[in-house]
Amino acid sequence: AQSVTQLGSHVSVSEGALVLLRCNYSSSVPPYLFWYVQYPNQGLQLLLKYTSAATLVKGINGFEAEFKKSETSFHLTKPSAHMSDAAEYFCAVKVDSSYKLIFGSGTRLLVRP
Amino acid sequence: EPEVTQTPSHQVTQMGQEVILRCVPISNHLYFYWYRQILGQKVEFLVSFYNNEISEKSEIFDDQFSVERPDGSNFTLKIRSTKLEDSAMYFCASSGSGNSPLHFGNGTRLTVT
């Protein structure tokens, strides 16, 4: 069975600082991995996806994530945080044999001025 | 950019009543989904729908739930007899293929009193 663990329910950074949101997955078969962002009172918006083409994936708004099979990780990073990045971020996993996305519990990113 | 639209944004109903949550997926998408997020908990998969039938469902999606694509544009989730624990944010999503990223609507907040 697949699962996703996001370490840290809340992460607080200063504006301009590095953002690192952690995601570890469990899957017995090659996974598809996704990061979604949720702004208040809105739906889930796709940030980026890993589908085995390249281990370093670039997404929207300056975010990127690196797939590390040896560490079963897919951490999300951004070199310099902006106030507008404050939101909740969800990591999700999917496999070929299933239609469903399995989400992590989410990490709320707070950006301090 | 095309988007998934959900109505209503907020639905309040009494326990035991039937509710229908409505969604208009992106027009050229073929796969449709419902997810829910109970306050403070993970986003959970409910059901996927393709080619006019359910392709996968979770253990949450019991006999109280049903989905329908009544015409070429709408996709609905019906809860026959609502319970207090059905209170949650319900997200509709669609995708162009089974492995494409999901596009989510802004959700319907269902409150059962």
C-alpha cells in the first residue's frame, strides 16, 4: 500500500529565506508524486509532479522538488520565500494500478516579514 | 485557463437529509473524482469515475454515497441520508487521463447539523 508522510505540520520562515517542506513516501512500485498548494478558501492547485522523466522537477512560483529513491523522499524547496507563499502544502502519491491520489497530512507554511 | 467549478460553496443540511453536491469538470477531461477533507484532517479519496461508471472507490464511499454524470457537463455526488460525521469540505477534481495531474475545484463545505 502507498502512503505519504509530511514532517512538520507547521513550518515558519522569514521572507527571503529558504523554504524546505519534507515529504517521504512509501510505495512498492514506482510512484507518481505530486505537490499541491491550498490557499485559504480555495481548492488544491498543482505545484509540480514527478513522473519518472527527471529526478529534479521544477514547478510554478519558483518551487522545485527532487525525487530521491534511496531516501524515498520528495522534498519541496524554494530558494527565497515570499509572503504570498503562505499556504498549506500537500504531498501526494499515486501508482499506475490505482486512480486515487493519497495525500499527506499537509504542512502549513508561515512566512514572517 | 479552464477550471473545475463546484456549487454550492457552502451547504448546510439537517442530519438524515439528502444532499447533492454539483461539479462541472474541465470540458475535455475524461476522469472525474470526489475527495473530502474533514476539518483538520487529510484530504481523502472517495471515488473515481470514468466512462460512465465508478472505476475505483474507497471504504468511505458506502451505500449512502452515489455519483452521477447526468449530462455531458455535470458530475454530482449524492449523500442519501447525511450524518454529522459527513461534515467536511468536498472537492471535485478531473483529469485528462488516469495518470494526469488532477485539477481541483474550490470545494463545497458541507455542514450537517
